[in-house]
Amino acid sequence: MKSCPGTYFILVAEDLTKGQVIGTTTLVVEQKFIHGAGMRGRIEDVVVSEDYRGLELGKLLVETLTLLSKQLGCYKISLECADRNVRFYEALGYNVDKEKFMVQRFK
């Protein structure tokens, strides 16, 4: 990550009273050949500790990276999520895309 400046932006939420990480997420910015060599943002790994869910930390993390991607000049931002999380992201302005995401996993 250090060898790719301007590509990875990691947010960490910490409970300072306990010295514990309670949430995190990452923005990955890709330089694309299309859109005039524009940049595309992708949010990954949104996680909030179970004890801190319901406090809108996930919302804060996602909204912060969404604003950052706009500030960086990304032409779009996307994320993948489980079906059970679609409503959460829709409430933050994200829409289900018609494109199907394909994956090939390696052992």
C-alpha cells in the first residue's frame, strides 16, 4: 500500500477510552483507461464491532469515503455488499447496479 500513494485510503474508528479499534473501511482509487484516464473509487471492508453497531459509525465511515472520492475527482464510486445490507447502502445514496459482479476465487 505504501508503494501506491493516492490509491488506498483507510479509515479507522477507535474507542479512545478502551484503546480498541471499533470500525474500519477502505477506499481504493483506480486509474482507468476509460473516461479520459479518470479515477474510479471502490469502498471495501466496511466493518463495525458488534458492540458499537446502531451508533451510525458505519454511516459515518461510508459517507466520509464517499465525500473523499468526490474530492479526489472520482467519476464514480461503488461497493459490493450482501443482500441483507442493500437497504443500508441505499439510504446512503447507493443504488443496485444492473451489472453482475463476477468472481473467481483461488485456494
